[in-house]
Amino acid sequence: IKHPLQNTWSLWFYDNDRNKTWEENLIELTTFDTVEDFWRLHHHIKQPSELRQGHDYAVFKQGIRPMWEDDANKMGGRWLISLEKKQRNSDLDRFWLDVVLLLIGENFEHSEEICGAVVNVRPKLDKIAVWTADTSKQQANIEIGRKIKEQLGIHGRIGFQVHRDTMVKHSSATKNLYTV
Ligand code: M7G
């Protein structure tokens, strides 16, 4: 007997093909809704550090596309963790696994505010982000941010950015609505 998760989750891959639009490059690879299926998938696919630069994974609740424009995300934002290049070997895969386990294990008081998580593998800074649904829910968002920091063992501060700001600015210039 498999152990069911509270939600069904989709794994997405971003392919970075120059001949396609950003949206066309997003591929929903599979869905999973049990602990066992998650681990089987995890062992079967490349780890983020093994992806080519420019590629992403996203894990979102089924029915939510990992884009700002989705109804579930359009009022939302993200807790952003930027990783220095040297952390790709030491932290990237571990952080990503821990974040995904936090999500699928519904380890937040306000799990209903969670939309999903993204990992961007990039030449400069790799990024991991947890996307939440409603930027106005301060208490819920801060609880989620604190939990992420605690789980990953991050000592520095992390910031929460509004998607509507990220959309119009380069991410490094986007101001934080919350920090923990
Ligand atoms: P990124 O891949 O999130 O980060 O955004 P990066 O700058 O480190 O590579 C790169 C570009 O992808 C953005 O400037 C947008 O053009 C596009 N893009 C990213 N996201 C998350 C979205 C989205 O949700 N919707 C749309 N339409 N474009 C996006």
C-alpha cells in the first residue's frame, strides 16, 4: 500500500529552446500523489546540479501552471533563495529536495497558501523559490519563509518578492515585501 500525499503534484521542466517562447518551453513531465511515487521519480531524474544551465524544474500543485499568469499565482509572490556558484555542488540538490519535501509533506501551518517551488539553474546565481498565492497574507507568508530558512539551515536573510514586481524588473533589482 502506498502512502498518499495530501495533494497531487506536477513536475515541470523548462527547456530553454531558443526557437520557442518561454511558455512553449514549459513541459509538464508527470504527476505524483504518493510518497513512494515521489521517491521513485526523484531517483529516476537528474538532480538540479546535473541540469544544463538555463534549465528549470518546478513542482506545483496539480492544476497550477508555474507561471505568474496562472490564476493561482497572479496575486502571489515568492520566497527566493539565491545560491552562489560554489553552492551548486554543496547545497543546490539538498536545498531543492528539502524544499520539495516541505511542500509535499504539507509541513506549513498555511500549506493552503503554497502554490509550488521552482529551481533555476543559471550561469551566475542558481535560484530556488517557493511560490505562494497571496502576497497580502503577511502572517502566512512569514511563517512559510521562516520554515524554509529553518529547514534549510540558512543563516542569512531571505526575501519575499511580489510576482507583479518581478514581472517588470530584473529579479536582482526587485524589492522585498517581507524578509526573514
Ligand atoms: P527566470 O527564468 O525566472 O530567471 O526569468 P532568470 O532571469 O534568472 O533566467 C527569465 C525570463 O523568463 C523572464 O524575464 C521572463 O521573460 C520569462 N519568465 C519567467 N517566468 C517565471 C515567467 C512567467 O511566469 N511568465 C512569463 N510569461 N514569462 C516568464
